[in-house]
Amino acid sequence: MNVPDLKKAKIRTNKPSLYKDVLKINSDIFKGQKYFLKTYGCQMNVHDSEQIRAILENLGLEETEIMEEARVIVLNTCAIRENAHDKVFGYLGRIKHLKKEHPDIIVALGGCMSQEESVVNEIIKRHPYINIVFGTHNIHELGNLILNNHKDQDIEVYSEEGCVYEGMDYQRDSKITAWVNIMYGCDKFCTYCIVPYTRGKERSRKMEEIIKEVNLLKEEGYQEVTLLGQNVNAYGNDLNLNYNFATLLEEVAKTNIPRIRFVTSHPWNFTSEMIDIISKYDNIMPYIHLPLQSGSNRILKLMGRRYTKEEYLDLVSKLKSKIKDVMITTDIIVGFPNETEQDFQDTLDVVNKVKYDGAYTFIYSPREGTPASKMPDNVTLEEKEKRLQRLNEIINQYSKESNERLIGKVEEVLILGESEKDLNKVYGYTKGMKLVNVEAKKDVIGKTINVLITDAKSFSLDGKEN
Ligand code: SF4
């Protein structure tokens, strides 16, 4: 068994030889056998799973949704919150039981949790039936690890990021919308966040590679790309080339792919140049996810967010004045260490001023290894829960009002599939990222159609083809 020492990094080559083409492994060794892949967490993980899926299928495996049928089981984990951990460890119980009955099954655990030393140590001590642990920096090696696994536990996790690999295959979830990584990692080190430790420093892909990928997706008929990074606004800062996120956005817009979105934006890096480009091109969607986290300057400082409440509000007013019909959503954490009622009131004040079109709200829980985890977690759970409830009531009200404003309007909706709730309907998203269930024939799936909005709920709209 390889014993991990995450402190001793397997450091890969640094710039300028930062870019490498991935070595693809094709084999039919598992032909006729199945794999089961479970993904936790954010869009980054969802997109990583599209890569994992391609790697597994290049080994001859076919996907199954029934874990008990699988020869290879892969868990792509998330470390962002405590309950994400608990869910994975809860799931491992089922896998352990299965492994007892079928010792030939290969179990691999990857994603952000495997970048945490404490997790790896726990796996070694308590979960010896897991065959492979791989990290976020060496997903491309998974095929090799599976082929060479001889039932021992192989731990291959790099504590520092390496190359940006190009030429990877993706088995994408959709034939209509696609994720496109533009950068990896994050340098912001917000004090509560584990991502800079699990995903490493910011590394931007070269613009020509991104444009090549978008053009290819367009040729394949994709209608929408979402440019993906932990902090897309910092794109290019590490490259020392004469381009940045605004330049990239403009070049992607010029490919004429019908719809472009991007996540996630950090308010600190959001420039006027970017706002100008978003407002200039019709194919850049008027939708901005702009995490606030807190409205209190004191808490923002403790969080290491690098902006004040006033700067944030100023940015929002620029976005609203320059981008027609822009929709803005956010992330907010309640109960950060030392958050007082007054701090929370400041958060509510921002919410009442911005009137968000939607928001993801969370109770703070410490992540081991982050600076915030060393601060006293001194807001009681009861108080955190009360604040969350008060916040959600306001957020839901604004979200509902934002939806109700669209009743009677005709919206361009990209139809993605059959509605899960009503099989006679299809569903899709407006330019502003509102979910709409539409009365229309199934042959509109994959197309953008005009939809008359007939009704609004808190989290979705109803409409009919116009
Ligand atoms: S910007 Fe902050 S919250 Fe976002 S990934 Fe980076 S460190 Fe985490």
C-alpha cells in the first residue's frame, strides 16, 4: 500500500511548461461490465464527473444507476460543508457491505474530500475496502489506477496542483448545454473556504484552447456553454498574457454560440470592462451569480472577502444600470463566527436593497484546516437556524416577486427536456436563468422558443409556447 504524505507534495513542472496534452487510455478490459458514479457538490464536480465518465467508458465500462450491478464504483466527493462529508461516509456503509459480498468490485474515491489529509487518514484506518483514492489534480490518471489496481489500497493524491491538461474527453450530461472549464483553483483564500486547499492555485487555460472547445461544441449543435471557474473574473491573471476575462468573454461571444453563461463571479474582480462586454453581446446571458456571503463590513473582513458592503452595492447598481433585464442571484452564509444581530441586519439590508432574483443560503459550519475554523464558532445553532429562516423568508419573497414580474411577458426559453413534474410539459431556462415549465410539443427540446409566462411560483414559472 502506498502511504500518503500530503505534506510532501508531488510537485509537477511549473510554468512555462504548465500545459500538457492528456494521455488517453483506451482498453476493452472491462467490456460488458458496468460502472456506478456518484457525484456530490458543485458544478465543478459535475463537470469533473463528465471527465471521469469518459475515462471509465474508454475502459469499456457502461454506466448503471444501480450500484449493486457495478464492477467499478466511483464517488466524486465534495468538502465544502460538513454534511457533504457525512453523506459520503454514510454512503460508504452500503459500499462496505457490497464489497463483502463481491470482493472483485473496484471502489475509487476522488474529488475534494480526498484532498484532505484527515479524510485520507480515516480511509486508511477505517475503510480498507476502498481500492483507489485519487485527488482533484490527477483525475486524468484514474484509468491507469483502475487498470493497475491489484486489490491493495492505492492512494494517489497530489497536495499541489500540476499541469493544465488539454485534450481531455468528456462524456457530457447534456447534448444542449455544456460546461467549459476556463480555469482551475482559487487564490482568494476566503477564511471559511476549503477550495484553495483542495483545488490549488489559480491556473487559467489558454484562450485559444477554450475557443477551440467552444467552436467544437457549437459544431456539435450545443446551444449554450457555461464558462466555469471558482472565480472566473480572475481568469488570465496568472498567465501574464494580454488578455483577461473580458477579452475571453468577447472572443467566446464572437464564436456566435447562441448562449453564454459563466460561474462563479467574485465581486472583487468584477471590472467595468466585463460589464461593458456583457451588455454589448446578445449571446452573453443577462444573468450574474454574485456571492455576497455577508452584508456586514466587519464580517466581510473576517471572511477575507476583499470588498465592503458599499462596494458590493455599487457593483450591483452598475450591473443593473448597464445590463438590460439582468437577473442577479447570490450566496449568503449566516452565523459566521462573531456575527451579531447588527451584522445580520446589515446582510438583510443588502438583500432588501438588491432584491435578489434568487439565492442560496447556508448556515456556517467550520471546515477543518481553514483560518475560520480557528475562530470561536460562537453563534448558537439555534440562533443560526433562526437567522436562516428569517433570511429565507425575505429571499423567497423577492424571488417570488421577481418571477411574478414576468407573468404576461414573452420570454426566450431554451428547452432542455421533459418536465419531471408533468410529462405533458417540457422545461427550460429563460435568458435570466428562470426555470419554466412549458406547454409545448416534445420536438422543441434543444430549441429556443418564445414562451408566454402564465404563472409564477417561488422557484419556477409556467408558460406556453407563443
Ligand atoms: S473565492 Fe473564496 S469562496 Fe470562492 S472558491 Fe475562492 S476561496 Fe472559496
